[in-house]
Amino acid sequence: MQFNLPVLKLYKTPLLLTLVSCVLYAVFAYDLERTQYVKLVSLYTALFGLFYWLLRSYKNNFKLLTAIAFLFRAVLLLAIPNLSQDFYRFIWDGRMILEGFNPYVYTVTAFIEQGDFPVAQARELYHGMGTLNAGHYTNYPPINQLCFIIAGLLAGKSILGSAVVLRVLIIAADFGTLYFGKRLLERLKLPVHNIFWYVLNPFIIIELTGNLHFEGVMIFFLVWSLYLLHKGKWYWAAVVLALSVSTKLIPLIFLPLFLQWFTKRNVIANSVKQSVSNNEIASSQVPRNDRRDSSLALRMTRLIDFFIKKGGSRNNTSGSAQGDKEHNLSGRAQSRPSGDAKASDEMLKRTSGASVTVQHDKAGEIASSQVPRNDGRDSSPALRMTKLIGFYAIVGGVTLLLFAPFFSTQFIENYAETVALWFQYFEFNASLYYVAREIGYTFRGYNEIAIIGSYIPYVVIAFVLILSFFRKNRSMAQLITAMLLALSFYYFTATTVHPWYVATLLALSVFTRYKFPLVWSFVIILSYLAYIQAGTSQKSENLLIIAIEYLVVYGVFFWDIFRKKSKAV
């Protein structure tokens, strides 16, 4: 076997960085328990440093970074998740559906306590997911359930096999995000390497590929939807956005933000395009001609002028015979003056019209580079509002259609009960909520989550509506930034912020100037220190560590907000 030494010398640094990273990923995936917090933080820090080095050094080599991103995921392919137990419930749900049960109607505990084992490896799955997960109804939407079904069909009697199937689906989604993310960045005139702050990030590789969280699939549909929307295919964008909602409910928070995209954007597009067109035409006193102008009428007119002038000069110096010839030619020309003049005028009109058309088209191209393209068919306010309502109707209709196979009165009650747990029961890695809770303890002393948690949804909805009505969200960059701010506010006020939640913020941030999600994707590893208590996996959060995490995040967030000039990542 021969090696290409020049190639090896050229790529020796990235190859070395990739090899070291692969070893660290292997140790992380196959030789780490989440209670080994020193090892956990050390490995993660090293991987993040290598990731940053690779991306900053080789950001212009798109194919190389794509290959490295795939290789890192391949290393984790056969691993059992070691930082999350949720995948056991994924496997249970998929197998339950294949056995004919509605996973939204039954808890795992209900079966196990009765000694009923409806699916293969029921005991292993029950002990793997833990009593907390097993005691509640599932909250995973239908597209998630479809992925679980695929795992059940292809590996119905193997936990490892099911994990591999789920992992392949998530990897495929990540590369779908890479594809559509790159194309959206190109359309927004942003550096295409920005997408690797998401795809190559150790946080994404570990939390999504490694721990099998389906935020990756939801993000794929979300980015695809935004790409379609920017292309003007709003109806297909609505369908794909419904698939995103049907994977994880979180994109529902973005729906009000589309208001200005449909109702305000085209008004701006029309005014800018008209202004550019008028300026271009007014500045062109004579029809423009350059090497690209191939108008046949214009060239023929110039050719005629050339021969007429040349003929006139000859007439001044020629003899009588030549004069007779010129006289004859002149006589023939004068015999049909009106026809030639009319033809010449017609050619000039066509030439002038073609030039004006070219100028108008060029003005339209300039305008479309400044704002989303508008074809003039949606200038009516009523029509724009109709499109907005149609967009919402498609998103809602497709989402309800996907939930329809599971629909029942019991399903509605159970699903609402499960979603409410994230506001009034669970507490983990919160920030502003923990501050409010401590304040509440000073004069109430107990059960603050039941009180504060009940107000959080209304506060979040109010903030999103403020963004929707009072912030400019007319361009795609503005829309994505509004999404980022809305979701950030939700997580800043939430009672529970699991590490993998940050993935959506990170994905949105690659299309904006904000860097705090990237920093958060690094310091979020500190949240896993909640699992240290005398070598057990019982959660016991150290509020000092949580405070350090959020001091860093908020510091960078406010730096992003107030800095005057921003550079691309």
C-alpha cells in the first residue's frame, strides 16, 4: 500500500487534528460515565478546542470539513448513549405502536406494575429509562414516533440495533441541515462555512448523534422551511414547518413572527425596486451600449449611417461618372424616403425599448439583491393577508393531520398534562426562574414552581407578540434573528433547560451575528455536574456552577446586543 506523501504533507495538520479528535470521541462514547465529571469536562473541553482550531484553520475547505463531520459521527455509530436515558423511551414507544398500542394513552409503569410486558425487552427498557420517565405519558410528536417505528421495524429485538437506526436517521438529518443551511447562507450572502459552527460542533455531535436527541431532525425541517420561504415557495415552507412542529413542538413559538414577512415585506420590495428602476432609467439619457449589447437593429442602424457618411465624402471628390452614380443612388433613395425613414424610426424605437427593458430588468435584479424578490402579484394588502392566513392554515392542518391517527379524548388530556410538567413540575439548569424562586422562598417558602411556572407561558407569549408587531422582521435575516431572540427569552425564563435545547439556538445563530449560542454550547457541559452526588446519578444541582454558566452566557449575550459593529463568524 502506497501513500501519497505530498498529499499527506499538505494535510498533515488537519489529519492529525482529526485523528486526535476521533480518539477523544471514542473515549467519550465508549469509556465514560456521566458521573465522571472531571473526565467529562476535560474531554469536552479538548474536543471543543480541536473543533475551533479545525474550523478557523480550514474554513474555506468545505469538502474537507464535511468529510471530518461525517467521520466524527461514524465513530459514535455503535455507542449506547451515556449522558441521556431518553432513547429507551423512544424504543419503547416505537415498539408499542407496532404492537397496536397508542403510546399517548398508556404509561410504561402501568404495564410493568401489572406484570404485563407488551414489547420485546420490556424490563430492560423500563429500567433503562428510569421511573420518572416511565411514570409519565409520552410527549414525543408524530414525526418522532415515525422514527421510533422505523427503529422498531429494523431492530425490534435489539436495543443496540434500535439505537443505531435512530442514530443513522439523526445523522441524515444533520447532513440535510448542512445542505439547506449552506444554500440559505449563500442566498443571504453570508459565509458558507458558518454552517460548520453547527454541524462540526462537539456539542451537536455528542448531544444529537451521541445521545440520540431528535432536535436535529426538527432543526433540519426548520432550516429547510426557511430556505423554501426565502425562495418564495411559502406553501411548501408551511408544509415542512409543520413537519418540524410534528417532530418537536418548539417551532410553534415562531409562528407569530411570520406576520411581517407576509404583510410588510413586499411593500418594501416594491418601493425599493421602483426607486432603483427610476434611478437607473433616469441616469441613462442614451440607450446603453456595451460589449454585451447585441441588438441587431442598433447594429444595422450604425452600419447604414457609416455607408451614408462614406458615400457623402466620396461625392465631394469624385468625377462626373461617379457623380452620376451617386445621383442615381440618391434618386433611388429619394424614390422611397418615407419607407426607409419609417423603418429606421421603428428600429430605433425597438432598440430604445429593448434598452429600457434591459435597464428595468437590471434594476429589478439590484432590488432583489437588497430585499426578497417580489413578482408584483402579491402587492395587494388583502392578498398578502390571505397568504399569511394560508400559511398558518397549512401549518396547522398538516400538524393536526399527522396527530390524527393518535387522536382521542384521552390523548388530549394526557398530552396537555405532560406538556404542563415542563412549566409546573420539572426544574433543571434554569436561570431567571431560579432567581424568582429564591425571591419567592423569602415570603412563601414552598412550591414556587406551581406559582411562577403558571405565569411563564403568558410572559413568553407577550414577548413573542412584541417582537412580532414592534420589531422589523421583514427580511430573512431579521426573521431568523427574531426567532433566536424569542427562543432565547423562553429558555432564559424556563424552569427546565436541558443541554440539547441549546441546539436550536446554535442552528439559528449561524445565520445571524449573535455568538452567545456558540459560547453556550461550550459552557452547557457544566449543567451535567448536576449528576454528581457521592458517585450516584441523582440530580443535585450546584447553584454556584449554574451561576457561572449563565454569567458567561448573559455576558456574551449583552455583548452581542450592544456591540456597534459585528463581523461574520
